[in-house]
Amino acid sequence: MIGLINYGMGNMHSIAKALERAGGRVRWVDRPEQIDASIERIVLPGVGAFRDCMKALKRQHLQEVILEHVQAGRPFLGICLGMQVLMETSHEFGLHEGLGLVEGEVVPFPANFPERGHKIPHMGWNDVLLPDSAHPVLRPLAGRQVYYVHSFFCQPRHDREVLAECEYGGLRFASAIGRDNVIGVQFHPEKSQRAGLAMLESFIGWCP
């Protein structure tokens, strides 16, 4: 059973449908008591602002149970904003604290990108640049493109926690981050057609 965190800021129906198509059983979670022993893995989606996401998780008392789930060693996937809140801090609309599961910060694309002909947000199909020893969840993405929509990106403090990269406007940024039983992806697998479904299927079968 996959617990899909519902805090009002993700394309929940699209993600739920994609997870089910990839072979998962999904339970929408908006209260802490819904994350029980039957929840084998958690997915945290997100579209919107870092600050608002963290406020919603705290207001719904979901932050603590998410951290307990991770500390218990169960698989966790953060998608787009759900990846960014894994970090310690974000500079979006001020300085805000995240879940702190990955050391580092969330920063904006350079302000001069539009002058150089690169739109913000970074939107559309782009690469996932994988190392030779790719993370098992990301292996299905080798040589494929996925769909991005974001104006900020993650800068982990430790290179080992950058699992994949993407290049936009001459800037390489983290396309996927993670450690142990936690992984986050900046792109939207639910919008990435077959490549995204293959990655979600890989996450569903992942035993860290």
C-alpha cells in the first residue's frame, strides 16, 4: 500500500492514477492516523510554494509521521516540490525550513536567465543524466527524457546525494536526490508518459 500525502498542493488524481497504472495500491493520506503499518511506502507530490507546503504539512500534523516513516526505513518518494521539501532550507519567498532529510538548500535559477534566452520556469522535456552506477529506481530512465516544471532547484551539500542531473541554460542541477530509503525527483513522472510509469514501477518494487 502506498500512502499518497494529500495536503492540497499536488496533482493528486494524476499521480494516484499513474501509481495505480504502475501496479501500486494507493491510499490518500490527509491525517496522521492514516499512516499505519499497512503503508509500505509514501509518495509526497507537490506543485506550488515551499513555504505553503511546509505550513500545510505542519497544520495537518503530517510532518512528524513522515519523518517516523522514513526513520523506520520504509521507502519514500518526493516529486517536484515534494523533492524540494526534503532539503534543510529554501530561499523561495524568504528563508524557510524543510524536512531536513537531505542536507542542503533550494535556490532559484539565475535571475539573468531570461536575458540569456532561457525561460523561467524551466518547463518541458529534458534529460535525466545518470551516473554509471545508477540508483535502482532511476535505471529505467537511462537515455530517456522526462517532463519538468520548476523555477527553483536543489543544491545538496554532499555530491553523493545527487542521484541524477539535468542541464538547462548551461547550468547542471540535481534532477534526483536521495539517501538510504529516501529519493526525490525534480521532474513529474506522472507527466512523463512511459518513462515516468517505468520509474514509478521501479519505485514500487524498490527494497532499500
